[in-house]
Amino acid sequence: MLKDLQEQSRWLSRHSSNVTSTGGEDGIIAKALSLLPERNFWCVEFGAWDGKFASNTYALIASQDYRAVLIEANPDRFRELEKTHGAAGRHVLVNASVGFSKSDSLDVLLSRCDIPKEFDLLSIDIDGNDYYAWEAVEKYRPKLVIIEFNPTFANPMLYVQKKEPSIGQGASPASLVELGRRKGYELIASTSLNLLFVASEHYAAFGIPDNSLALMRDDSGIPRIFIGYDGHVYLSHGKRSGFVSLVWHGLRLKESGVQVLPERLQKYPDEYTAAERRTFRLRFGLLKHPWRE
């Protein structure tokens, strides 16, 4: 029953395909757009990179005649963006950072552009403050929003990084689902790195019986940390144990490198000898102890 419900709820994922996207987003977005009652053929993407790399809008521009506002903060990438889309003259290219204040929010940047308030698609990918950038959008109501999340978080976890431009930690998918609901959006698909939302007034058109995150996203391969009664820290990456991956750095964090307790103190505290209790107190400077005297 659960498997059938998952398949029914995740039906958009069957349309997964890539042109320039990395997790099947191009095909999913195309199918989702086809179900909207009216389209104005405008999309917005930030950070846009060079207009092709990991782009969620290039396929729409290249094959569906979409017009776009493409925003990229990095000057070198922006020059490449101009090479990709500048010649056509149909698109608005902006070299700026999208923030979350009254001076640099998406509302401010789009107010300088001739774009409908309810444009078809907004793609957010700025490797950190994505949550706050979307939260700050108030004057515009895109029909679809695709936004990157930190894929190392399991579904139940709520986490949003500090509201600082210099931090690049991201947000958990659950926190973005909560934000979407507050803003009047419903989850309709999940890929390895992105969540796709639709404005709630269009949600019924997608026929999704249950869009809870637990059904829409498979988090079985997400790194997890467990603590034994003996104080041993266990690391698990999917079905493999003994490490977790620092996926963006190509490194592994080994279980042996995260132990707080030395091996001889890895036992249930009630089982400590008098000498081990003294060692524990001296090593960790504790006045109160996790065992009965």
C-alpha cells in the first residue's frame, strides 16, 4: 500500500530527464508547466552561472521559447552568461547578488524588469541563503518554484543556516516545505538536490494523493550519526557504515576520527572502575557525572 502511494505521489518523477539540469529537473519542470491552466512564458533563475551549467531554465529558453531574467553575481560567470544568452536580446541579464533585504531582494531586482508578477517558473540556487532569498519574495508569485536544499539532511530534520551572506550551509528540505506552506505553495516533486513547489491554487491539477516529504523524497541514503550506550559514535552512509561523505569536498569522515571517548572509556558509565571514573573526570573536567555514585 505504501509503495503504491509513493508511486502515485511521485508520478512527476517519471518524467525526469536532463538537458542541462543534473537531477532530471528539466523533464519534471516541462511536465509540471504543461499542467498549468495559463502560461506567460517567463522564467527567472539565480544564480544562473553561465546559463547552461546545472541550469533549470536553459531547456525552456532553447526549446519552448521562454523569455528569462537570469541573475548571476560572479563577474566571470556573468560574462559567460552574456555569451550564452546576450546575443538574442530577448532576455534580461543581471550581474548582482540576490539577497533578502529591502535593497537587494528579488523583489527589488525584478521591479526593474518588465516581467509579469505571476511568471511561470522561479529557480533558486545560490548555495546557502536560498531559504531567505525565497522568504523575502513578496511582490511576485511565480506559479512554480524550484529551490536547492542541502541533501545531507534526513527528512524529519529542520535546519536553516544563519541569515548571513558569507555562510554556505543551506537548508534542510523539511524547512523549505514549511516555508513553502507559509507562502502558499505545495510540494509536487523532489530530486536529489531540488524541491519543486506549485502555487496552492494550482495544486489540484497535479492529482497528488499525499505530498508529505516522507513520501515524496527517499532519504534512505542520507548520512546518519548514532550513539551507543557505551558512548561510541557510529557513522552510517546509506547501507554502508563506518564513514560519512563530505560530498562537495570529495572526502570521507571516518568513524575513528569522531570518537569523543578513548576506546578504554567506551563502556556504559555504571561499568566504570574507580580508576576509569577518575580518568573520565580529569579528562573532561566534569563535576557532575553520568553515573550513580
